[in-house]
Amino acid sequence: MVLPPLPRPYQDTAAYWEAAKEHRFIIQQCKDCSEFQFYPRGVCSHCLSSNLDWREASGKGEIYSCSVNYRAPHPGFADNTPFVLAIVALEEGPRMMTNIVECDPESVKIGMAVTVVFDDVTDEVTLPKFKPV
Ligand SMILES: [Zn+2]
């Protein structure tokens, strides 16, 4: 089995990936302006403060945009075609690129309510993905 490219956690993202491994979905919130952000990074994307905190997110959102991929862009995805690549608008506000799983790919529509699920790809890497509610 060929694995797809996997995330390599670093200083700004390690907490996110550790939480995912525990099947918890966390995102950053700025302690100065209170805005949430995704993806994890070292500064607030709204006010540039580095005073950031991690918050448990609801794991709820809706499809902002989506596409069904029929051809694997990498051998590691070949066993999963067709699959849905989507941008999910999280309940907290930020948008997140992810996969929509546990459904017929053709049934995924913009505006559909989704909730987080966790894909334990390896013993070390768990990917948050989403499924229809
Ligand atoms: Zn801020």
C-alpha cells in the first residue's frame, strides 16, 4: 500500500496534529482580537498578534465549495477514487480544505451540513475529514 503525502508537523502545527491523533478537533483563536483561524500558524491572520490559543471547535460546518476527483493525483490516493475535495466553512468562521467521506461523492452539494470525522491514516497521523450530518 502506497501512502498519500502526509503532513509533517512543526512548531506551529504540532498541537493541531496531536489533538487530531486523539480525535479532537482544535483551531486557533487570537487572544487579542478573538478571531478564529485555520490553518494553524504563528500569527493571527486578522491582527498579526502572536498571542494565540487553541480552542476545541464544534467540528460542524457546511460545504463552501467541492469537487469530485476521479483520477488519483498521487498513487497514494488510487484506492480512494472517486473522492471529494472540499472547502468547509467551519461553524467558528474559518474555511478548511478537506475531504468529504462516508457518502456517495456525487451526493455532496454546496451548503450541505457536515461534521468532523477522524481518519487514522497511520499510527502517527490522523487526518480530520468531514461527513454529511
Ligand atoms: Zn488577532
